[in-house]
Amino acid sequence: DSGVTQTPKHLITATGQRVTLRCSPRSGDLSVYWYQQSLDQGLQFLIQYYNGEERAKGNILERFSAQQFPDLHSELNLSSLELGDSALYFCASSPAKSWNTEAFFGQGTRLTVV
Amino acid sequence: AQKVTQAQTEISVVEKEDVTLDCVYETRDTTYYLFWYKQPPSGELVFLIRRNSFDEQNEISGRYSWNFQKSTSSFNFTITASQVVDSAVYFCALIVESGAGSYQLTFGKGTKLSVIP
């Protein structure tokens, strides 16, 4: 158990809808990272938050947004969903701001858009 | 632009054999980080190692070892005396700072390792 909790584990929704994925980082970790893993695109980094502020941005679509709350949990919001958004979404956390530390991953949320 | 190539899509070995997973990267930056991750059949990602571009020292951790060679832009991963529990998809990743504290992270497509008992 990495200590990172993601909910829900599975989500099925229709095209055009909006969903929210939640991530609770390990106790004491200030950084949260979001990743997408799909058959087409492989693994992609979406975005990083550190202590409530956006720290780094990757290949995140404009239809997607994220935030990190004062209690350090994070949410990834996906809107106007398309079939191609079906993927496994991972959250990871680490204590530091930069990438040169180990990050711990949650079990992922599998999103299916039908 | 950054690129990570894991040319081996799938590898099968018999238990106790040694196996090397290749990772070749491309970047024009002189400061970067390289990572290896493991994704077992259960699906979660597990961090294995991080190496920065200024540290070419090879590393050994139990049955795992990593060979970082800047001259060939490679960061290969060797498992000695493989075990069934090593069966997983292994990803190599490159991180480059793209300015103003931002980072660009590029993953390879992964190598699926099957260790046969």
C-alpha cells in the first residue's frame, strides 16, 4: 500500500458528461501529480500541484482541470468527455516540489466513456 | 523535443535468467532526470529508480542494476536471476526542466516482461 488513495476505482460515464476524480496523498506529502494511461497515448503526465498551487503542466487538455485543496487532497475534473478520454488516471504524491524525489502512486481510477 | 525509446515491446525469459531492458533517450538539455517504473499486473505504478544527468554512477539494488551511459544516451535496467514476481511492464521516463520551474515528462512505451517458471 503506497498510502495514496484514489476514488473511485472505476467510473463509467457517457460522452459529453463531466466527472471528478479524487486523490488523497500520503500523509505529509505536499506534491500531487496526475497521469493518464491510455492504449493510444501510453503514459502521459498531466499536471502537478504543490501545496495548493499549480507547479508543472504536461499534456493536459483544456477540457480538464485540477486543483489541490488546503487539506492537500486533489481533484481532477474532466468535462465534455469523449470516447478517447477512456483511460486509467493515476495520482502520485511526493514530499518535495521538484521531481528529484521518489513519488508514490495510487491504484488509479479507470474511466470508461461510452 | 524529448524522446524515450524502449525498443523491446515484450520480453519473455525463464525464471533465474538475467534480463536487460533497454532505454534510449533524446534531449538537448544538459540537466535532466531519468526514471524507471514498474507496473505489475495489478496495475499500480511503482517507482524503481531516479538518476540525474550529472551522476553516471551505476547503481545496484539487490537483483536490480542500472547502467547509465551519457555517451550513448542510454539508461538500461538489468534484473539478475529473474523471478516470476518480476513479471510486469517496465517504463523508462525522462524529465527535463522546461523553464520557469516547469517540467516536461516523457515516458517510453514500456517493455512487458514475462518471467516463465
